[in-house]
Amino acid sequence: MKVVALFLLAITLIKFTKSDKILAEFIRDYYGSCDIHQIVIFACWNYAADISQSVMGLDTVVTYQSTMNDVDVTTILRIAHFQVGVVLDFDCPFSKNILDKFSNQLHFNDSYYWLVLSRLTPISVNFLQHLRLTIEAELTFAVREGDTFKLHDVYNPSYRHGCDVVIVDKGKWSPGDGLSNKLTQYKYERRHLHGVTLNFTVTVANPVDVDIVTYLSSQKNRGLDPMQKSHYNLMLFLQYLYKFSITVYLSPLWGILVNGSYNGIMGDMVSNEGVDMSISPFEFDWYRLHVVEYVVPTWFTDFTFSFLHPTKSTMRNNFLKPFTQDLWWAILLVGAVYWVLLLLSLMLEQHHETGRQNINAGAVETGLTTVAALSQQGLSDSPHFPSGRITFLSLFLWALLLYQFYSASIVSSLITAPPRWIKSLKDLTESDLEVGAIDVSFFRDWFKITNNSDIRDLYNRKMNSSVSNWPNAFMSVPAGLKKVQEGGYAFLTETASTYRIMRETYSEDEICAVQEIRPQPRNKMSPILPKNSPFKKMITYGFTKIIQSGLLAHVQHYWRGSVPECPESYSSMPTAMGMKEFSPALFLLCIGAGISIVTLLIEYFHFYLEDQRDRATRHLEELPQ
């Protein structure tokens, strides 16, 4: 009997030793294929030390923890390592307690590669159903049958949406054949959401008179909310890729921090009350990183102040522009000198020819001669003395050169494009233009919280209704661009809206007169998800496929459009001078005509009175003595 007992004990020990070796080889091969080098084992094995030593290698660290009711899962698994392998013997007491604690305290994601061992079949689906499994969970159920382990991939498309657990045959492992993995595709190539309804939120800048899905799906008026409409189309591609349904909610605000809490879309993300993702993209800002998740850049902010640049400066008369003020004074001085020289020459001629000098008549005659020379008008008489003729010829030669410079400058100013002097926010603030912006909460908040002093100064001086009455400060995109088209108004909005509406409604002259000022550099934007969202990597991978396929570039080109270009030949076309620019010449003509009429009336009354006096004198002389 003792011999039989020793024989049976020997067989049992050999069997256990072989089993331990097979289990260690399986764990080592499985995590070796996953490139995992940090492993934590929860089990109730008496041979735990032997298995740990068998699994442990030069680049692999193994930690063993007995499955007890009071085990601290959080402390054990929250370690500073990118990926951790977690082995759990599901047949041990309190093994379900380990999964429950992990489900409530941590997240089933690809940082934890679970390998659940069991000899029981079928797999306990009811237990797995109440775990907080997600689409990104890495949980493999290994059912042992002799020396073979049958592998099953376990995940839940979304426990929060009430989905059922999905169990997929993953392959098997045996000592002779090693690991046979059927699921060789990338996780998000083979997994999908099985028709679950995801909740998306969006905010728009323009009034919506239909349901939000119809509005976002419309191809009409592509200049209205192109950013939101383009991203809705991207979401439809993700819907096709991952097989889920979409419910869209309209939010009135983008969301900022007010009294310690966020409102709008940001508030929906932080509260985590059923919103899965935003359709509206957000700028990458550091203060949002601790409350939301970004995916990949899908848009960029490019908002500008657009306006028709004034064709002239209001500070200077067009007819005085060719010469500076100093040169005009020099011309008057030279003209006066020539006038005096001509007058002296005329007085000398009168003295030698008649012996009499008429200074008044000479001053008028030489003054008219000087004016005629400056205005390129000829005279019927000229000086007789050589000195006077030399003065006369030099005056007309100087006036000819002066006239050529003046007329050439006038012509060139009409041919060349007028200079643009409003090039910065400070220039815009100091100009006579009214300023406005698109009526959305983002810009109303942005003007108030920005750190740019130039933007704040512009807002306080030209837009802030609490400082002054600015009824045109905020309005819709079509209304704002209509005022820009009328002139004298600068409007801030996204270029994706600006360019398309300008191309469709502006004339060539108006397009060529458009000037833009960017208040800040372009910033990348991305849709956002709640913090620790299980859909982040899935959505990121989906957008990566969109980018690689060229679909994102196509969507941006279709919805954003390009800058409406001014034809190259336009710069060679002469600039028409309007009545406002020509008014100084008409004003001067009216002054001359007025002075002429007044002088005519004075002369008429003077000669009338002289004639009456002469008649009275003759009448008295004819009376008898």
C-alpha cells in the first residue's frame, strides 16, 4: 500500500510540475506576443513562486498577489508603466471581487492587458455584462482544456449605452503549436459599435429654422457655418466606419469657465451627462487639457477683420498730393521772385520807351504772365529787352518742367494701386471705419478675456456697448459682409464664411479693394471628447484614416474655399477719380466764378454811377446862365 501511495504521489507531483510549466510557457508566450514586460498575477496558487520565476526574464518583471477580499487593486495596478499585463485565475475565490474593484476604480483600456484563466465553460456572460467594459478594453478569456488554452476576445461597445458584451473567438495556444491568434488586424479595424447611438453636440453661428441635422446636411449656403457642416460630414464617415447611430444636440454656447464651472459644450463634456463627442472643433488650449480629450487637428482658426480699404486718405487734398507742403511753398516763392523780375524788366522798358511808369498796370500784367506760365498758357506779348526775354524764357522752361512732374504724378497715382495704410489693429482703431464681429458667444467672450492690449483697445473704443452706443458691433455673417460691401465698415468672422460669400456677391472692384487684418495667428482645432473617454483612440484612428485617404483635404477645400483673387490685370487699370476727389477743383472754380461775378457787379455799379454823374454834369452845363 505504501508503494502504491508513493507511486500516486509521484505521478501527481509530476503532473503538477508539468502543468506549472505549461501555464508559465503560455503566459510568457502570450505577453511576449503583446510586447508586455510588466506582469501582475492575481491567483491562489501554491506554486506561484515557481511560475513567477518561469515567466520572469531579463526584460520582464512579474508581481504575484493572492486573490483576497481586501486586496488593494488601485495601489497595485497604478504603476508608472505604459502597459501592464494582468493575469487573473477566475476559478480562485474572490476573483470576481478583483474585477469588480478594478471596474469601479480604474478603466478597462489598452494600458491593462487582462488575461483571465478559467477551466469553466461557458464563459460567465452575465457577470461580464455588469463590468464597465468598453470598446478599448483588452480582456482575453483563456479557457483551459487539458494542455490547450482556447482564447476569447471580450469587450463591450459601450456599457454606458447599455450594450451587450461581445465575445469573439481569438484563437488558441498549445505546447506543441504555440500561440495561434486569429485576430491579427488592428483592434479598431475589426471592432465596431454594433449600432449604438452616440450623442454629439454642436453650436452654430446662424439661426436655424429647421431641425439641426437637416441644417448640417444642407449643401446650400456653404458660407454659413462651414466649419460645423464640414465636421458633420466627417462624423458621417466615422459612422459608416464604426457602425453607430448619431443623435445631434444643439448647444447655444461653446463654453467658458464662469464662477468655477463651464457652460455650453464644455459644460456638457465636464459633467459627462451623456454627451460623447462634439461636432464643433475647439482650439488646442492648455487650460482645457485637464477636463477634455482632443483627437487630431481637423480645422484651423482663421478669422480676420475684413473691410474695403478707403481709396484715399482724408488728411490731404488729391490735387496737392504730387508735391509736399515744403515744395509747394518753394514753388510760390520762386513764382513770386519771377513776378518781381518781370515787373522790374517791364518798368525798365516803360522808362526808356515812354518815360512814364504805370506800376499798377505793370504788376497786373506781369502777375498774369507768371500765372500763365505756371498753368502752361501762352501770351500775345513778350518783353522787348534781352534781360526781360531771358527771364520770360527761364520762367516758362521752369514751369514746363514743373508741370511735367506734376501731371506725371497725377497720372501715375491713377494708374497704380492706391497705397493702403490700415495694416494693423492700431491703424484700424485710429481709422474712421466702424468695427463689428459675428454675433456668437465665442467672440463676445473672446474680446473680454483676451490678453492682447490692441484687441482690448479696439473693442473698448469701437465695439463695447457699455462704453458707447455701438448698434452694429455684433451681427450675422450676411449682414456684416453686406455692410462691408457698402464701405466704411470692418467685420470680424471666419474666412471660410467670408471668402465664399465675397466670391458670390462682391464685384471685381470690391474684391480687389478688400483688406484683411488677422488679430491672432492661425490655431489648430480638433473635436473634443469627455476626459478618459473610451472612444478617444477609436475616433483618433478613424480621423487618421480620413487624413491618409485625402478625404479631410477634400472636405476642407469644399467647405473652406480659397481666397477670392484680384486679377493681375486689375493693377494696370486706371483708378477712376470720383466726385469727392475732384471736389477741390470744382470748389476752386466756384470761388473764381463767385469772385468774378462779384467784381462784375462792382464794376457795373461803378460805371453806372460814373455815367449818371457825367450826365448830371452835362445837364448842368447845358442850363442857361
